[in-house]
Amino acid sequence: MTPDEIKAFLQQAKEDPALIKRDTDELDDILLGVIKLEKKHLYGTGTTSANRRREQIEKYLDDALQDFVEGE
Amino acid sequence: MILKQLKLVDFRQFYGDNDIHFAWEGEKNVTLIHGENGVGKTTILNSILWCLFERLNSDFERPNDLINYEAAREGKNTCRVELYFVHDKLDYLAQRHHVKEGKNPFRVYKIENYNFREMPLPEQFIGSILPPQMANYFFFHGEGISSISDRRSGETFRRAIRDILGFTFAEQAIDDLKKVKRGYSKKAEEIYKRNDAARKAAQAKSEAEDRLIKLQESIDTLDTNIAEEDARFDDLSQRLSASGNSDANRIEGDLRATVKRVADTQKALRDCHLERQNLIFKYGWAVFGTELASKGLDFIDDSTLKGRIPSPYQEAFVRDLLEAQECICGRELHAGTAEYEAVVSLLEKANTAIINQRVMKARSAAAYMEGQAQAFLDEVNSVERKREELETRLRTEQEAEHSLQQELHEIDEEEIQRLSKAFDHCRKRRDELWTQHGKIQSDIEVARSQIETFKRELSKHGVHDGYLQRLNRYQELIDEMISRCQGRLQEVEESSRSVIAQTVNSILRKFSRKDYAIRVTEDFIFYLVRDDGEMVAKSSGENLLLNLAFVASLIDMAKMRENAQGDFLVPGTVAPFVIDAPFGELDETYKGATTAFLPGTARQMVLLLSSSHWKGTVDDAIKSSVGYEYLLVSERRAEQGEKPDDIIEIGGQQIAQSIYGAERDITSLRKIQ
């Protein structure tokens, strides 16, 4: 994509954010789940510790990956 | 986030209540705040940062003395900053208090019909509107940024682009995923410990993983050192070029090109060595197994020739004879007789479908190994030929480099000889660093290969343990997630880099006197180049213009990504562009040019200017966009004495910037009508 095409695409995406949603699979959804947890913890600076964040991510991954592997 | 009002209460130079109303509607979106050095311009910028993020710029002096000195003398032990802003058409108030030797409580209120409703998790809320990492670029200290084309700044600018694109969560996720994966790996090691052979492999794998982490850290440090040497090299090169000696200029140009060629060839050689090493990892088993395979194949062929493999008897044929109780020679075969036993013994050697299959497999495996060994030799020979060519080329290029250096050294000028020596020293240091780099890179490949080998070995041991298999699978899936995350970040970074370069170029085309363009390397180093692609040394003014254009393009990018919800990046944002001392090193023309493009870059702009920034073309260029204008007035108890009047002229008004014989030593705000 040329810079102009990228800019035009971003402009369109401003009006329709769904455009920048990708075709995702189950593993992408798990990854987004991790990022949501990061967002929750990092925006709340001073309210949660790095260890607590990691514990929650590990717990989430335990469940999510178990479901994923069982579905394979 | 659009700022409406800032209230400073006993904060730093500002005694009592001090209010600044910001321009934010329509085309008059600029607020100008005039003030000479030391009266509080930087304090205003920092007060906003402190209020929202409890953060101050690193060059902000005495960061712990926040309470106004006069207020403290009167016994006050608190101060506060309040910021009224609009977000998504709703009004908010952010308020941070400072209590001497205490905490700095922070609250955010939503304002509806004059009711103030306190928001839960105020830091989280502010972070969701303006992520702290992006804030640095919106609240910008114009003189605090280093040279944009400095290699040392490459990482800073990459970081800036990553911050403005909202990489924070994804990068943190990568880091956390690596740690969670290590946790699964440790759990798996505990299980392996139950089995002696597996324990050894698990331990070896763990050691190799630790080694790999250390090696990667070493290579990161080396990369930084190399970037520093490269920056020094560029600096020396520019100084030589600016020496005014025509011979030195010519030699410098040739030398820079030759050094680049040498570096490229050295890199190709390093890649060549790595390629050869990878070939050994890829084919090593086949090469060392070739003799065995060859013997095995000879044995199979020999036995086949002698009719031993496959056996001349089919199992089914021998069983038919036993069932018929008659041999093909006509003898009767009864159980217990010597003839019967002789025919039964043939069953042990008789040919079956499985044996046939095994012979075929052994033959094809042995043939494959022989073929792989040949492929290995062919590829090694090809790599070797490439290496020889590169080494020859390197020798020629190094000779050319040496002779240019000699030529440079012979110029009978003290300064050039000094630069020439420094140049030579710098080049040698770079070579040493690259040699170390190559060695560590090679060790990294070895560690990676060892980890893979141990992993294969361990997977054999854990084949019957479901939990262990699951732990191993989890690690694979985490690797896949990390790789997807990194891939997407890189994709976004690359496409954004070109957009940002284009925006910077369009600003330069409009506002720079010279016909230059920007080139951004993969390492995010920004070069100013002429039409013919040749790099040009920039004046400090051009550097500053470039910096401002770069930051403006970042803000533009953040604005474009405002609605990027749902993606794994943080959405962009709209926020005010607050710039302290933006025009320090710009001459009149560039000041005018910069003032002309800045208001268009952000929805709201606050400029903090001293009279040296203000005089001249700035007023004409910006006055149509100015909504509010303030002057920071220095009030002093001391009498004026011999000091001259300190007057500034704004919009035709003559206004005193310093007041003597005042009640207190403070800074006050005066709104310009």
C-alpha cells in the first residue's frame, strides 16, 4: 500500500471502525484476551502490581489454552 | 481531550488561584502564553503533565518543591492543579493535590448540569483518553529533543512512533507471554525430573534457554554500542565535510561510500558464516550417518544379490506345505519327523509383507541419507564459493579504504589529521564490535539449535504423559501468539513509517526554503536528502523544523487512529498540542513557516513563548488563529533601582513583564485583551 492508500484507509476506518477488524481465529481471540487484561492493568497505574497482572494472565491462559487444546 | 481551563493553586511560581482559559473552538484554536525565561512557561506545561499523570519532565528543576515558596512561608502545606477538559462532548475536571511530604491524591469528576460526579479509577480513565506514553508528544518541550538524524535517536523515534501507534499493550503482552511460557516450561521440567534421562535433557534445555536469554541481552547491548559508534562516525564525517578543505571534502565523500561498501561486504560475510553453520545443523546427522548408511545399504544390496534379502521363501507357501503335509519333493511331512522340523524352521526366515516393507524402508532411508550428504556438500561448496568471492571483494575494498585514509592523513592540516585519526579509531572500534556481534550471533544459533534438540529428546520421554504433552502444546501455542503479535506490530510500524515520512515531507515541501526531502531508514533514522538522494548536513534550525514536523505528523497519525477500537493496538487520540519554547533556533523565515503549519496539525494548540520566539514574523503568521493570549508577569519585592523597564509589545500594547516593589516574589498571569 502506498502512504496515500494507507491514509485513505485510516480515514475510512475512522468512519467505520469495523473495517480494521481482521479475520481472526481462536488463537487470535486468546491473544486479544491477553491484551484486554494488559489494558485493564496498565491503565490502572498504581492500582495493580506486575505480579498480580501476570498471575491473572496465567490463570486466563490456563483456561483458554485448555479449551483450545481440547478442541483440537 | 480538549482543554478548557487550567487552575494553578499555590503551585510553584504561582501564588493563590491562577486561571488560564484555553482557546478551543473553531478556527481560533491557539492559546498564546508569553513569558521570559524562568517565569513559569515550563511550569505550565509540567503542571498539566503532573495533574494528569503525576509526572514532570526530566529537566524540570527541583521537582519535589511544588508548593509556592511564599505560600509555604505563610504556613500552607498543600498546592493543587485543576484541569477542566472536554472529552466526547462531556465536561470533566481532573484535580491533583500535593500535600507536603504526603501523597498526591488524584480525582476526576464528570460535570453534568453543574453537578460534579466523581469517577471511579481516575488514572484508568485518563489513560483511556490520553495514554501516558502518547502524552510526551502532545506536551512537548521544543528545545528538549535531540537531533532527529542522530543514529542514537533512531531508537527514540522508533519508540515515539510505537507510542503514538499504541504498541504499549501488545509489547507488554509479548513480555508477559514469554514469562508465562517460562512458567509452563518449569512445570514440565518438574515432571521430567521423575525420569533420569529426561531430567538431564530438561536441565540441559533449561541451561541452553538461560544462555540464550543472556546472549540476546549481550547482542542488544552491542547493538546500542554499534549505534553509538555509527553516530560518532557520522559526526566525524560531517565535521570533515564541513572543514572547508576541498581535498578533505572529496576524500570524505569517497571514504564514506567505501566504508559503507566494506560494512555491507562484512555483513554479507557474517551471513555467509551463519549460513554455513546452519547447513551443519540442518544436514549434520546425514553427514555423520553417511558411512553407517552406506554400510547398511551395501549389506542390503549384497544380501539381495545373494538372495538372502528378501528371503526366497514366502511365509504363506511354507504354511501351505505344512498344511498339505507334503513337501514339493514328494516327501511326507508329519509332525515330529526331521523333514517336518526342517520345513517348520523355514518359517523363521520366511518372507512376510512386513519384512518386505522394512527392507524397502531401510533401503530408502539409507539412500536418502546418502542423497542428503550430497546435497550438503553441494550447498557447502556453493557457500564456500560465495565466501571466497566476498573475501576477495573485502580485501580490495579495505585496500581502497586504507589508501583513502592515507590520503586524508597526508593533508597538511592539523584539524584534518586529528579528525582522520579519530575516524580511523572509530572504524577500528566498529570492526571490533561487529566481530563480537558475529560471534554472539553464532552462539545464539548454537543455543537455539541445542534447545530444539533437547525439545525433541524430551518429547520422546513425555509421550505417555497427557499433562506433560499439554504443557508442551501450551508453550508452542504461546510461541505462535508471540510471533503473530510481533508480526502485526512490525506490519503496522512499517506502514506507519511511510505515512509519517510522507507527512513530514509535505510539511517540508511547503515550509522549508530548500528543496529537501526526508528519508527514513529501517532503523528509524531520519535523513535530510537532496533530489539526487545525497544526505545533507542540517543546520540546527532545520533540525528543529524537522523535529516539529515529525511531532506534528505523529499527532496527525494519532488523530487518524482516533476510532481504531477493537484492534489490539491502543486507539489513537485527539489532544491539545502544548509546546514550550518551540522556536528556539529558528530564524525569522522558519519561525513564520513553523507558526503557519502548527495550528493545522492539532485541534487545539497552546504555545508557550519568550519574546525572542515571538518577535518578528510569528505574530503575523498566527494572529488569525489566536483565541486567548496571556502574559506571565514577574513580580518582585525588590525595588527597580537601576534596572531598565521590562516591556513587551503585544498586539500594539506596551505591557510590563516585570513589576518591582511587589507584595510577594511570584509570577502572575495577565490576560491580554
